[in-house]
Amino acid sequence: MTNSKSHNTRLGSVSRRAFLGTTVAGVAMLSTPFVRPSWANERKITVRDPGGPFSAGFSEAFYEPFKAETGIEVVGIQGEHEPTGMIKAMIEAQSFTWDGALLSKSSHQSLVNLGYLEPIAPAGGPGKHLSEVPESLRGEFILGNDVYATLIAGRTDVLGDKMPKSWADFWDVDNFPGARALRKHPFDTMEQALLADGVAPADLYPLDFDRAFASLDKIKDSIDIWWTGGAQTSQLLNSGEVDMLPTWNGRAQVAVDEGAPVELVWDGALYTYEGWVILKGTPNADLMREFIEFCAQGKQQALYTPHIAYGPTNPTAFDYVDAERAKVLPTNPAYLPKMVAVDTDFWGANKDIAAERFEAWLLS
């Protein structure tokens, strides 16, 4: 475990004001490895996406227009959440179900540490559109595609004035009663437990796992459902099966857009980004680089926002985003100053040990 704090957990060298002014455990092996037949069309790439509204949004924003412009077909396949285990298996077997994937920055970092990703830019360096994305929202092995927040979402029709407004409130089952769900993963859950226990955002990293699990012990018996995927949280909120849960703002917004009486709490939300990566050794790495350069365009990123309430990473996207929709995106200046940046470097170094301990804790 690292004992030093991340040197860069904010929006990096691009100031928040400047950005806002223009302007988130896999299987150990594959049971049936996918091998492309020799006659397959070489002008074709396959990418992992989260499914649901992402599939529709990415088809409109990226897959279809990229094929129209370049002739390269993009097939999006819904993959399990945080599929690092599946990606490791593909690379080690050199059998590529996917050429690239949309991953959280934390998951991407754990794969970078293993040397399992290809650089996203061509040998000559980033293209025009890649260069438009702030350096804090891209890296050598990832193009940030969308900024997202993990926040509290609750049913106002049930909770009324007992709607939790902080992680401490969420942990306070006596004064804020209601059916609860938590994520079945250490990402975000550890931070929530520490914030609920009184740790200041500035002191959050490196995470004190002992304190986090002690905090989780206090609420464990009050958790009705341990959720494993974003679409599941939208369904839980829509159906009223739970009254409150932490989830990604885009997944909570799906429930709001479908008419559910759901409130999103931005104070204390955790934010980061997810982006496109290229699997090490894929024969279609250069085609993936063309695709990633295309996805970096602001006008293309704007097209997914009607489907997914996440913030584009290219600031020029906001020239094309509907004004009303911009109000529910995490990069809205009304929200970002209230949120806490996730330290993905910490998670890149500690993901596996945290996941192992979390699974053991769930079974205890």
C-alpha cells in the first residue's frame, strides 16, 4: 500500500474555472475465447461499453458516424463492470474479444501497471482532437471520454425531509430510515465509509482501510441490496425497491428522466472519469487509434449527453450540448466545487488488495 498522497487528484494544470468556463472483480479466464476467423473484415473493431443508454449514446455519437466517415465498423459489446480480469485473460491468451474498452481511470491504471495497454496516440503524438482534451483528462494509455460522479440518490416520495444530504446521513440509519443499497465493490465505497466517519476530503488519501471497514461494520446489517452494475441501480430507484443508494449520476438521471421521484445529492459526491483504452497486442491497435481520435471531438461527445448525463471531456462539446441538459452534467460549475476527486493513482496500486479484503469482509 502506498503511503504517499497523490500529487494530482484535481483537474490538473487546467484550472477549474478555465475548464468550466468552456466546458467517472473480473473473471479469471475466458470460458469460450473469441477468435476472429481469417476471412473477417479487417476494417472492423470491437469495443467494450457498459451497455444500456451507453450503447445508444455511443452508437449515435461514435460508432455510426465513425463508420460513415472512415468505413471502419465499430461493434460495441456490453461488458461486465470493471472488467480488468477479463482483459487480463484476453491479453495473456492473445485472444481478443475486444480491441479496446471503455474503463474507469482506476481500472485503467491497474492495467497500465501490468503493461497491458497500448498507447492511444500514434507514434507522431496526439492528433488535433486528442490535444483539445485537457491533459488532466487523458493519459498515455487512456482518452477520458466522460466525467462522472458517484453520489447519493433517493426517492423523495418515501424519504421526504429525511432525504440524506451527506454520507454521514446515509450511515445514520436511525435518523434517516429507509431501505438502502451499497455497491458491491471497494471503489467509492471505501471513500464513502471514511467520509461518513468524519474524514475530511483533503485527508482522504491514502485510504485508511482499517477505519473504512470499521465504518462499514456500522451499516452492514442495514444494507438490503449490494448492487453490482449501474443499470441495476436505475431499476432499483425506478421500482422503489430501495429508498436510497450511492450510484453514478448518469444512472440516477435515467430514473429521473423516466419520471421517478428521485433526488441527486451533489455535496460530497466523488468524481473521476472513464475513457477509451487499447488492449496490448490487439492487431487492430491502429484502427483503435483512429477511433479514439474521432471520439475526442467535442461535437461528437456532445451527442451522447441526451442519453448519458455525464460531462464531456473536450470543453468545446459544451458549444453543442443543450443548455437544459448541461444543467445535470457533473462538470456544471454549480456541482464540481462541492465534489471530491478520486485518487486513481492510489486505486491503481491498491485495487487488488482492496478487492480481496472487501470480498472477505462481505462473507464475514
